[in-house]
Amino acid sequence: MRLFDTHAHINDNRFDNDRQSMLDDCLAQGVEYIMCPAVDRETAESAIALAAKYDYVYAAVGVHPHESKDVTEEDYEYFKDQALHNDKVKAIGEIGLDYYYDFSDRETQMREFKRQLELAREVDLPIIIHDRDAHGDIMDTLRTYGKDNYGIFHCYSGSWEMAKECIKMGFYISFAGPVVFPKSTKLKEVAKEVPLDRLLIETDSPYLTPPPFRGRRNDPSKTQFVAQEIASLKGMDVDELAAITLENGKRIFNIK
Ligand SMILES: [Zn+2]
């Protein structure tokens, strides 16, 4: 199986002790591409360092809603400079709104989300959206302020109605471990409906470990279980589904 994990925090310190062997193992299991998103300046730098070290790793730069209260002008200068001049930087992300944790106040989250929509348009890169319990405000913002943005809904958790609108607006829908959880009946219905040409798969490593590995650290090799689940929902061959999502990932991130 040929896999593109379109969202894996392989720069997380939980991989510091065995990152090389973990990545070797992922390659042995068919992982061909990994997108490593940032959540702040420090993780943008570490994602970029990994992208420089490994051909098959790509980086995104940006600030997560959790960290949006701490972002500085210098951070924005760094993001913009890397987005424009580093050819392994393929997206602005992860950006968005998180009303579940509210680690930054909502006004700040919204301000920095909008600023990064603008940055993405300026540097002409796709965005990677983090949307937790914030569907209404994310969609309203994209409909108005972000109508010229495009990209990915990472770890999609909305309805099929919403997914249809996202697709119409130029977005890809990415599914992570939760689609494998037996209880996720609504999400499985959505995954079944998403057209193949807008579908992506990811792990969100080291979080969201799918069965049968729950409770353990997640890593990009587990993308295969997301592929397996969606292939069986759609009644298709898993290798074919994996190959299609790999090509979709290359297309949205403009990887030649
Ligand atoms: Zn993430």
C-alpha cells in the first residue's frame, strides 16, 4: 500500500527517542509522503528541519488556535519568509478555531485565523484547518473573509451537508483515526459520501491512535488503518483508495 499521511506531528517530542527507527518503519509499511504541520514558531522550525533532512517530509507553517495568543510579528515574518522561499513548505497550518479547549480567547483565535487566511492568499499556499466545535464560525469566516482560500479540513468532524459546502469552496476533506472508532457512525457516513477526488487520509500523530492500537502513541504507519476503514465503507480496494488519496495529497500540496 502506498500512503500519504497528510497530517502528522512527527516533530513532537514524543518521537525524540526513536524518530529515525519510527520513520524507517513507516517507509517499510508503505508511507511515501508525510506532511508535518506547525502549531507555533518553534514547531514550524522543527517541521522545516525535518523536511530538510528527509525527502519525503514536507512542512507547513502557522499558528494553531491554542497558541494564537502568543504569536508575534517576528513569527509572522518568519512564516512568510519560509512560505515564499523554502520549497519544502507547502501549506499554512494548522490554523483555525478551537472552541472545545478555548486555550486562547475566541476573539484572539478569530483575529489570527483571519490574518493567516490573508497570509495564505499572499503566498498562494493551501491552508490546513483545525476546527473543533467551531463549525459555524469557521464556515462563516470562509464564506466571507476566506472566499479565495483553499486547502484542507484536517481531522474532519462536520456533517455531510457541511462537507459538500467545503468541497464547493475548494477544500479537501481529511479523515483521521476517529473514522475508525466503532462509535463514529455519523463520521463513517460522511466518509462514505466524500468524493474520491477530494478525500485525504492522515493520522494526526502522535494523537488519535486508531484501533487496534488505542492508548499507544500514534505514528504515520497507522494511516493504513484509516485507508482500510474508508475503503471498506466505500466498498473498494484499499490499495486503490490509498493510491488515490496519495495523488490527492500531492495535488493539494503541489508536490511534483
Ligand atoms: Zn494537528
